[in-house]
Amino acid sequence: MNNRKGTLGRLIRTLFEFFPVMMPIALVCILFNAVVSSIPTIFMQNIIAVIETSWQSGDWNAVGGQIIKLVAILASLYGLALISSFTWTRMMAVITQGLLKKLRCKMFDGMQNLPIRYFDTHNHGDIMSHYTNDI
């Protein structure tokens, strides 16, 4: 296997070239999902702090609204993270399958411009291997 320097960068540029709208949306969804997955610890600290203050005073009715508000915010963030996760996984499925198709079409178009000598000097299996395995 021949790894050349800059291949990953070229591949990422090609992804953004083929999918200029879907790739940024998918990246934003991934980042949002990662941020929301780190939030529960902060909310738990806030809820524990509210419970500690009410534990000492014994007034549970006064802090019940605060706890429900924090839990509602956390639940809504989880809902948004679920939507975000569904969106980016669906988009990445479309992007990966579309990238494969577009790369194969681009490679086929490039092979159309090759001289006949190329096809005479390479085995049929080697040429087809580029389409199936290499992509």
C-alpha cells in the first residue's frame, strides 16, 4: 500500500467539494452532540447544590421548581442531541455512499482520457480492481 503525504487533506477537500452543504451541517451536529454529552455533570452539580440548600432549610416546595426547571432543560438538551445524532448519522450515510459513487464516476471519466496503450499494458482485473477495491 502506497501512502502519500497529503492524501487525507485531499480527501477532506474532495468531501467538502462534493457535499458543500451537508458536510458542515454534519460537523456541526457532531460537535453539538459532543458538547451536550458533557453537560449532564454540570447539571447534576447544580441540582445537588440546590438540594443541599433545601436540605438544611427543609423547604422542599421552594426548590422543587428549580429542580424541575433544571431537569426540563437537561431533557430538552437530550432531545436536541438525539435529533442531532440522528441527523448526522443519516447525513454521513448519504455522504459516504455519494462519495463512493462520485469518486468512481470521476475515476471512470479520468480513465476515458487514458491512451489505449494503458489498457494494453494492464490486466483487466487490475483495472477493475481500482473501481471496486481501491475506492
